[in-house]
Amino acid sequence: TGYDKKAIIWFYEDNKFINYLTIATDHTGLYLYSGLILFDSTIKNSKDNGHMSIITSVPNELMKIFDSKGKVTRTIGNKTDYTYFINSFFDKKSNSYKIINANSQDVKIIDYKEGKTEKTFKETSNNSWHMSAYIKEMNDGKILLYETDGGGCFRIWDYHLETIIDKIVCNGCSLRGFVL
């Protein structure tokens, strides 16, 4: 995703990159901030036995969902989020995909099929923009949400209780991302 508001998907074959799909997203914002490819293996309608959706986000617009041919199929989210980062998580309990939306207000969990916000993670004493977020299911079945913000905080949340388990603060630093 980039300043030209296009989402470009490449694949690597025979030691070279090949442009698979270029989508002119028609978002009206300044640029695309984040993109995500979601492979939903529960839907069998393509040659690789899985369904690919491309999701794009820009500041203060709904996220757009495109099919594997680049046609917009619907929108999700809300227009008040200044979205920085989107990711996905398969929730085994509900047997559904969730979109993780790290934005200027909080971190939202949005049900992919319904498009509705299911959970919101926000530390009330912190108004900094949320830069990235990931969800991981631990071996014991506990689900954790990890997130960073522009104020230098790295938080670990209990996904089901929506409460902070631990936090590290790096003053004077904008934590844009991390690796699990």
C-alpha cells in the first residue's frame, strides 16, 4: 500500500517477483496506511481452494474489502478511526476471523463477516495513538493481545477480559512495531 492509494500484490516464482494484482482503491484519504490479505479456507471458491480477500485502510474512512480480482465487495469499521495498522486473527471459539484495527483511539476487534466491533482495548490514562497490534493464542489456551503506541508503551492484554496484564514504557520513543 502507498501514497498512490494503490494496493499491489506480488508473488515470488522462479526467483523473481511477479505482479499478481494492482488495485486502485478509490479511497479519498492522502494515502493507504495499511493493508492485509486474508485467506479464508472455510470458503472454497478459487483455484487454490481458499478465498483471498484484500483489506485496505486509510485515516478516517471505512476499511475496504476487495475480492481476489480487485473488486470492492464491502466496507467495515468506522470513519472516526485514524487507522495505522490492521491484522487478522482466527478465533477458534467463534470459528471466525477477526480484524485487529490499531488506530488513534484504541485497538478494536472487528468481526470480519459481520463487520461489527466486538472488543475495544484502551488504557484510559493514555491518549497516544496505537501503532500496531497482534493476537496470539498461548499453549494453555489463553489469548493475549500485544500492542504498541506512539507514546512509547508496549502493552499485553488479556483478550477475553480486555484488561492489561503487563506494560513496558519507553519514554521519548514512538513504538511503531514489534516482532513476536
